Amino acid sequence: MILDGQVVSQSIQTRLQSEISELTERAGRAPGLAVILVGENPASQAYVGMKKKACERVGVASFEFRVDADYGEDKLIALIENLNSREDIDGILLQLPLPLGYGYDEDKMLQLIDPSKDVDGFHPSNVGKLFLGLPTFWPCTPYGVIELLKCYQIPVEGRHVVIVGRSHIVGKPLAGLFLQKASWANATVTVCHSKSQNLSEITKQADILIAAIGQPGFVTADMVRPGAVVVDVGINRVVDVEASRGYRLVGDVNYEAVAPLASAITPVPGGVGPMTIAMLLSNTVLSFKRRHSYEF
Ligand code: GUN
């Protein structure tokens, strides 16, 4: 079975679109999302472009701030503080990574974002709330993985989820979500990473294997138990002279080799990627409702 993130993302966005039109009428303004992009990382530019288009599709007001790499930390701080205070903005997203060599302290910048507008869920207070099972914003990619499995009714409770990758954006928060006391979670969770010994021995124990390590084709057939569910979070650009853009996108899983073994698998592109965008919109709507004290 192919877990089609494109289809699921579309259906979430259709639902959000009608909810947003009601909310906009009720509040007299649309939910607003500010996206800050510092520098010219091509992948980041592509992501930010996709986020903007998705906002336009569903009726979220998007405010884009594309600034040069040498914009500077002081001006970035002032921008974030201004967005914190703006009534028309419900969500603030600082696209990562910030460019290297310009003196930006990424952690410091993320901590400046008002936690009530932190639709990425990266602020330490929101990370803490996630791990405690308190209401907060779940980071969009982990949230998308959970929703995708839910939508395809993949059982998680009591099963062994092995996550390869310990990033702050995916691996760690996803582990926290799968550990929650909830029927869609309650998993046994193992997190492995680049320094883990006997990696394939561990990944072969997975009922659900999550690849989030950022290396093209890292997960090979010998690392997967036949019948496992495989979720590929990777989006890697690899050179392809035959492709019109000069590259193609591949995941962290060697799809051709692993797909025949898996009971279910996400493709790249068209798997987790579109889900991330849907959950960003969903978090923006959630923030809007919280700020208006609407029921949800
Ligand atoms: N860079 C890669 N993924 C993400 C994400 O989900 N949010 C932000 N802000 N930056 C990212």
C-alpha cells in the first residue's frame, strides 16, 4: 500500500478552506501566517514558495519576509518582535537553516518567537509541552506523519516504532508524539542516529520504521523487516542530468528495493512533504482560534 500524502493533504486543505472562510467572516479577518526566509538556500526558497501557495489556496493571509543573508541578527530580532506584536498575524515561521557565517544564533532567534504564534512548535516551552502531553503546537512534519498513519488506519498502539534520526525538527518531537498516552500513539519507541551501533539489527525490529536522517537512499532492503510500515521523511536533491532542473528528489529510503518488502510505504515526493504543509496551515488556524478564544 502506498501512503499518499498528496491526497490526504488535499483533503485536509479542503476541510480547512471551508473552516477558514467561516472563521474569516466571524472575525472580520483571515488567519495570518508570517514566513521569514533569510538568504538564498534553494531548497528553503522552494519550501517557502510552496507554503505561500498553500496559504493562498485555503484563504490564509501570508506575509513573506525574504531578506538577504547579511540582514543581520539585530534586524532579524526587530522583525520577529514586530511580528509578535501584530494583531493580524497568528503564526510566525522562521525557515531553517539560517545561513552560516553571518553570526545568527538559531536557538536564540527561535526563542524570541511568541510561543502562542509558534506554529512550527520549535520554542522550548512548546517542545516541553509536547513531551508532557500538554496542548501546544506540534511541529508540522511529525504532526503530518501522525495524521498520515491515522488516515490510513495504521495501528500504532503497542507496536515498535523505530525512528532513524534525532533532529529537533523531526526525530525528537516524533518520538515524543509516539510515546503519548493516546490510542493513536502508545508505541514502544526507539530512536537511532548516526552513532548507533548495529543499526540494521535495530531497524529490522521495527513494525513502523521512520527514516529521517537526511541521507539519500540510506535505508536499504536489508534494514527492513518484511511487512513493516516504512515512512520516508527525507527530501534530498540528487544530481540528475536528464531532469529539466538538473536534479531530482529522493527520500532517505531506497524506494525501489524497500517498497516490495513493506506492507505500506510513503513515496518521495508525494508522501510526508505535502502533509507538512497541511499541518502548518492547520496549526495557523489553531493559533487563530486560540487567539480569538474560539472553541476547538
Ligand atoms: N526547515 C526544514 N523543515 C522545516 C520546518 O518544518 N520549519 C522550518 N521553519 N524550517 C524548516
